[in-house]
Amino acid sequence: MEEKTTGPKMFSVAWFRALLSAQLPTGETFWVGNFGTALFHQPLIAILLVLSTPVGVLAGLWGLLTVYQLYLATAVARSKPGVPTPIGWKIAGILVTLGNGALFFSFARAILNSAG
């Protein structure tokens, strides 16, 4: 029996393009965009910290994650849900995503300030 897919393979370049251009359902955009990608960037950050990576590299990575979160918040706001999504959940998703971005920005700023 063949399984039909409805979109690009998860975590592929095409999937990220669809994610950030708000072409995926709200749930996938929020949950996988925020927490699925953390399965990749959080271990990378942990490894870079253990390896005593230069401050600029760590701050740059946190900066890239901040920009990603801002794009993701926009995608969550613009996403077209596959099922009806109450506006309160959508607003909560946008706020959590912006909160993650603020956290990443504060990490980048703290790393740069500690180096000075």
C-alpha cells in the first residue's frame, strides 16, 4: 500500500522554504518550526560550547537563530491552517516564537558582552 505525502519531506530545503513562506499548516509551522529544529541546533550549540569555540562563532549562531525565529513568527502569523485554529492559539504561538527569538538574541548579546 502506497503512502501519499502532502508536502515536501520534513527538514529538506523545500520544506524550510514552505515553512518560512507560510505554506504549511499552523500546527506544523509552530511545533516543528520551533521545537523540531531544536533537535538539530541545540546539540550543535552544546558541542560548540564544549569545544571552546570562538565567541564570534557562538554569537553568530545565536544571531542566526534569532533571525530564523523572527521569520518563523511571521510564518506562524501568516500560515493557513489545515484545520480551524482558534485565534488565541495562533496569538500564543506567535508570542512563544517571538519569546524564543528574544531569548536567542539575549544569548548572543550576553556572549558578545562577556567577550569585551
